[in-house]
Amino acid sequence: MIGHRRDSLRRAFTLVELLVVIAIIGVLVGLLLPAVQAAREAARRMSCSNNFKQLGLAIHNYHSAFNQLPPHGGGTGPGLETPSDWWRGTNTANRKSLSVMVALTPYFEQQGLWEQISNRSYETVTGAAPPAPLGFWPAMGPSPKAYSTDPGYIPWQTEIAMLRCPSDPGQGLPGRGRTNYGPCLGDSPQIQMQQHYDLRLFIPSTNTGNVVRAKAAHRGYFAPYSSFKFRDVLDGLSNTIAMGEIVSNLGDNAINGSLSWDDGGADADVTNNPLHCVASNEIDPERPQFWCPTGGTNCTPPARIVNGETNGRGMSWASAFRLSISGVFTVRPPNSELCIGHWADHPGNFSPSSHHQGGCHILMGDGAVKFITDSIEAGNQNAPMISSTNRPGSASPYGVWGALGSKAAKETVSEF
């Protein structure tokens, strides 16, 4: 009997043995956790890529239907409000401030949303009546700039799952209807928004000089207020970027999501030197993915950092109000700093970006989706941007990266 009891006691674990087992389990968990996290990120990247493929199909179906690409800056005229400056919000028209995504909605399975946009509407976010003077929302909606004004236009505040990448944690205010994908407008942000369209009269510009300046800068697959065709992409659809992935602004002063605005400066500060914000020592050397904080001792805080919904990166899928919201340029490499000059709608560096490790997705003109690393060859980063007075029509000075953004500069692009 006593011997049987001793055998039972011997079969129990000692404290040391339990500690060894726990330690082994901890080591295994430590080894497996990175693999689990990597698998989750791979799944998120796959989802982002699949969304882009759907957008690629939507673009091609749109072109098949209309024999042209949608403009980044379409819609209706000035509205009833005065003054009719293009940059003022309005509830009676949208002042040609709609992004390419609006025109594409019926082609990526958002027919119901398109019907709501393209027809007069009386529904609001809060349930209250639409604002005066109309008492209803006009066909094609109000200006997206005013989309947060109560009682709120429902389509502009609708979050579309296909326009969101699961890797981006941005949710809710101050953004409403965020997006993680934006149209590629080329390798030259020079005077793209203002010059070829008289936005006070909402008619094509009668200023020949302005038209020349704008056309020299419109080197991308898409362009503000202009519609191109596939035939215009002389470098080939497989060699030209159509869209890029972008992060939505998180309000954390990250250089790839928050904009450094050289308030009071000059456009030429950025257009003559894409490295302006770097040269101005505005990036925190201790945290190089963030802008220099107020009171920083080893760097110079930006004059102003833009985090708001009106201009914030990725804050509105429907808005082309400012290029900073979703426009993509191939000047600075992916995940570079967002740096703008004199005013928030003026020229600046708006690179694609993501929360993936080491790069971001881009959509090519032929519908292919590629992952581009942050280290892609980007030529002379000190070179002034192409303009009507600076080598118009020439090859991009920004290497392979710039060549992928221009549609008809006749560059030869090898593997990338």
C-alpha cells in the first residue's frame, strides 16, 4: 500500500519540470507569433492587391463604355452660392471637384451608390432636411469639401470597403469616406489644378499661356479636368502607373500621411527642389518616419502640418478638391515625405504610401498590380520638375520611378 502511494507521488510533476515546460511553451509561442503576424499581413496585402485588381477592371470597363478615362475633377458647375470661387464649399453643385472614383462606382459593384449620386436626393446622414436654398441634394451631389456639414450628404460619407486596405487602421473622424487608393497624375505636380480651366467661370480657360502650362504638366495616366484615352498612353499600358496605394491620415504627423505645408513660402521651393522638406531639416532624425515635433532641438518643425479632413491624405474617396487628398505623383519614391509649397492645392510631392513593410502597391495601366519597394531607382531627386518652361515633353528626371508615372515621354523601362 505504501509502495503504491510512493509510485503515485513519483508520477506527479515537480516545480522545476513545470517551469521547464512553461519555458518551452513560451519559446514556441515566441517563435510562432512572428509567423502568425506575417501570415496576417500577407493576407492583408493580398486583400489590398485584389481591391486594386477590381479597380483595374473598373477602369477598363469605363473606357470600353465611353472610349476615354474619367477626369480627376469632374462634375457640375459653380452652384448658386456666391462668391463662386472653386475652392469654396457649396451645397447646390460640386464645382468640378469629384474624383475619378465617383465615375467608376457603377463599374466596381456600387451601382446603388451611383444611382443615389446621379439623382436628386432628399436623404441625409442625420435625418434632417437638406440645407437651403434648394432643400434637396442636386444630381451629382454637393461639393465634397462640404460633405461634413450637417445634415450631411450620405454618398460622400459612405465608407466603401473595396476602397480600403485592411492594413490601414484609419477610421472615423475627421475623415469620412476614407480611401487607400488614388489616381496617378504623373511626374510633374506643376500647376495641375488651376491653370487650364477657368474655375471662376467653369469654362475651359481662354488663357493660352495657362493651357500650355497645364498641358506640359499633365504627364500622367489621369489628369485634373482632362480625359485621356488608352491611345494617349504612348509608353504602353504595362509601363505606365494608373493608380497608387496611399495611407489615410492618422493625425500622428507621419511624413507619408501628414502634409508639411510651407505656409507663406513659394511653389518654387518644392518644384525646383523635390527634396525641399528634407533640405529644410523638417524630419525628426530620431524618428525618421515623422515630422519634427514642436520644440524639436535637432530639426526644424514644419511651418504647418495638415491633418484636417478638407486636405488630409486619403480623407475622402469622392473628392478631387485638392491633389493632396488622393493624387499620386512619381517624383519622390514610395513612402516619402508629403511636402507642399505656397498653398495646399499648389504643387507638392504626393507619393504613394502604405503600412506594408518596405513599399506599396501600384496599379498599372493594363490592370496588373505590382508591389514597388521604397528603394526603387528614382533618378536625380534634386532635379526641378518638368514644366512648360523646363524641358516640356522630355524624359523624366526621376529615373525608373518617374518614367513609370509619365505616359508619353518615350522612356524605356526595364524590370522594376
